[in-house]
Amino acid sequence: MKFLATIAAALLLVVQTACAYSSDYKFAKLSKALAETPTKPLLLDSKTYNLYTESPRNYSLFVVLTAAGSEFNCNPCKLFGDELDLITDAYAKRGPKGQAFFGSLDFAAGREVFHKLKVTSVPFVFHFPPTEGPNKRVIKEDYEVYDLNRAGVKAEDFAYWIVVKRPIDLKIYGTYALVGFGAVATIALLHQQIIAFVYDKKISQMLSLSAIVIFCSGYMWNQIRGPAFVGNDNGKPQLFAPGFQNQYVLESQLVGLIC
């Protein structure tokens, strides 16, 4: 009986493998979809997600699970969505062709996938590397996860996964240069007053306590994730976010006041 069960399992695996779409077929469909919107991530649903992420693959696929609907009020989703647009646009212009694709799966279009993967916090990023071809990679799982909480939501932070750089914004670098020059000039002119200010015991204590309160209250988390100021619970303001990986801006301010 055990022998028959083993044979049946082997036959099932062979059938599944034979029924799987080839890498060339999926690559052709991805390329066709990308040609329609080359500078934007591909909009996926449960069916296309399952199709493009299953093995075999001769391409890399980055999929962002998000919840862009207004009913979810997911500010981090919008923030990372804008950064993903920058990455996709830059890769389309300067990246190696045909090696990587970027997709976005919204909760409204892929509830089954969210439930299957047990994703309860968005945005969430999966990377499905090639399983065959010259760029084949062998990893423990079928996918890699980009840790947004640790690495951040900026395009520069996300770009370490791929060989692409954000377009240079001369206005931003010019502003940084002016601010830096102004800071150096201010320090040179007022260095004695600044030293006296820093070495004042009461001021140092106040600055230290302020820094402790800011960091313990979750201020840096707010800067990275960009949460909503306050939540909405059936039309009523929600001060404390549900779950262990979420918070509102007002929530962190309340914690800071308590501290």
C-alpha cells in the first residue's frame, strides 16, 4: 500500500510538472504586458500572480503586495508605490532588458494570495529569482522577502536588490550643497557661542531626554513607514493601531507625552 502511494505521488508530480507553463511562455506574456506600460509595475491578480511566480522561471520577478484602496488608508502603500514607480522607470531606461520584471498585487485583486501567504501587513515585497537559465539561483525558499521595516521604503534602499540607480535630481543635491555651506559658515562664525551652548549642563540634559522620548515613542518608525495621523473605526477616530507592527502618528505622540 505504501509503495502504491509513493508511485501515485510520483505520477502526480510528473503531471504537475508537465502541466506547468514554460519559462519562455511566461516570459513572452510578461514582455508583452510590459510593452504596454514599460515605466510602470505590472498590475497582477491572483491568476497572473500564480502563473508568473510558479517554477520554472528564467527571469526575476519582484512583486509588491499592497492595499491601495481608499478604504484601507494605507499611507505606506502609497509612499512605497511612488518609489516603486521610480525604480520601474529607471530600470526600463537603463536596466538590462529581459532579466527582471516588477509587479504589484492589490488586496482587492488578490485576496486568495494574501490569505495563502498569511500576509497581514502591507506593503510586502517578494522577489522570485530565476530557477533556470544563465542567471539561475538556488535559494532555500522559492522567494526572498524584502524587509521594509528594517531597510526602508525609499527607492535607494530598495535598489540594492537590483542594479539600478535613481535618476539624479540636481535640485535636491543643490539644496544639500547650500544647506551644507550655510551650516559650515554658521559654525565658523558662531563656534564659541555654540560650544558654550552645548556644554551647558541643563541644555545637554534637556536635549538628551528629548532624544530618548522621541526615539522611544516611535518617531523614527513614523519617518520610515509614513503612517496615518489617526485611524478610522467606523467613522470614529482610532488612536491606537491594531496589531504589533502598526501605529499612528498620534499614538506615538501620546506615548511620548506619557514618557
